[in-house]
Amino acid sequence: MERIQKAVFGIDAVSGNEIQWALENGFEGNQIAFAGVGKTDAEIMVALKSDIFTFNVESIPELIVIDDIASKCGKKAPIAIRLNPNVNAKTHHYITTGLEENKFGINYWELDALLEQLETLKNIELKGLHFHIGSQIRDLSVFKNLCNRVNEFQKEFRARNIHIGHINVGGGLGVNYQNPDEELIPDFDAYFSVFDNFIDLLPHQTLHFELGRAVVAQCAALIAKVLFIKEGVKTNFAILDAGMTELIRPALYQSVHHIQNISKIKEQSICLYDVVGPICESSDCFGKAVSLPQTVRGDLIAIRSAGAYGQVMRSQYNLRDFAQTVYEDQM
């Protein structure tokens, strides 16, 4: 945590509890951006009292509610308008967020109504524009398309003589889940060069990124123990003591993680297994027909590139205990 703070990174929070966690762990309110399509009144009040950097506002009704609550609190709410650029992220549809069919952000055709509404709200201070088009994006041309749309939105605001202090282009840079050891760190240079070459910033503007997953995805793995090997029709089943309660990504949006038998790390992969968890759901599966060394009860299996997801998305479905988290500092 200290390393993150020393790097002057901020917090992209999507709940009141995440704001509270950030404050309790040494972050200042002005380092916190609050996103999410469904902010409750209580969460908005927490954010206002914490003097956060911005509310990333996702709809006109939300804007009106924030203005009303800010008025009652005697505050002026700093906001960034999350705009939907209608850019195809070319990724799984469950993690695409920048199309008009998605629930996120304000659409281009709502812009006139938005700006008219802004003129009537006295407890709102427009600080920036926010964009986020999806996750696990490996095709960098997608970000070039985003830059072009950001430039078009910027022209709309400049034409109305509206000052924008910062542009937040979200995150979404993908990582190598299939072969993590070949690419432990994404090509940040290539990623940032896209924005350097194609986004048109004004001299006073700052550019913000939300690249948390790209930074931490390869920093953690889910380690599970084989409970049973069960004979199947096409492949055998390696049944683990961890499942979708510990890492829901494969069940939720069919993500593919590299899977290793770390008890036999030097042995050649010769058998196919469906690697599954113990949860009473057919979707509780980490991978099908995974090639592994001959695996037996008690072997340790690593589900790679779990990042923070194994901790922040865990659940106690089936009344399961939370898995232990082990940290190791190799610096």
C-alpha cells in the first residue's frame, strides 16, 4: 500500500465502503474518484463529507440527486461526466462498457439535455470528462478509436465555452492470461503512446488512467488442492477445494486462466482434465480439457493471473469460509 501511495496513485472507488476503506488506509479524499451507475444517497453523502476528487456521474438523474444532496450538506460536488463514446472494445460482451446498449455513461444524444441541466444546478462543479469502454482489451487500435471520440466530445464542450480540467480515459488494458510468464508486464509504452499520439489535450488539462488490473493481475495466483480425480467420458475431472467462491471470473464471463500443477512443475503435461471446484453449480469450472501432468489427490494447482479478483470478488455462497490470503514481498 505504501508503494502505491508513494507513486501518487489514486483510488477508483465504486462504493461508499471502498471510499471508507481508502480513507482508513491513508489515502486523502482528493485522491478518490467515485464511479458507478447506482450510487445511493448514503454513499453520496459519505463522498461529499470526504471531499473526494470527483463523482464520475453516469446519468442525468444521478446529477440532479447529487446536486440536491450537496445543497442539503452545504457542499459543492465536484463531478466528471462519464460519457459513453459508443466504441466497441472488441472484448467479451460482459466486460464491454462503452456501447450505447450498455448501462454505463451518458450518450452523445443526451448531451444537449445534460448541458441544459448543468446550467440549472448550483451545487455542482464540472471538473472533467470520464470514459471507460471495457476490460481486457488487447487490440490497441480500440484505444485510438477512443481518442478520436474523446476529441470529438472535447470540441462539443469547447464550442460551448465549457472549461474541462481533466480527461479520464478509464482503463481496460488487457493482460496475458494464457501465457503469463511470457508477458508478466503489459506493454505500457505502446499503450501510452497511443494516447500521446492521438488525444488532443489543451495546455491546462491533465490525463488520467485507471489501470489497476493491468498493474496487479500477474501479482497473485489462486492456489488450490486437488480433492479428487473423477473419471469422465472425454476428460477426467480434477476437483479442487477452491471454486467460483474464490475466483468467479471463469464462471461469470468465461475468462481463461493459465492452470498449472505446481506439485509437478517440472513434469510434462500428458493428461487432460476439466479443472472444477466443489460448488453446487455446473458453471463452477476453471478450465476444460486442461493439459496437466498426471494429477492426483493432494496436488497443488495454481490458477494464474488472479490479481486482486480472488479477494475482492470472493463470496460465501454455500456458506464457505473465505480463503486465506498470503502476501510475499520479493522486492
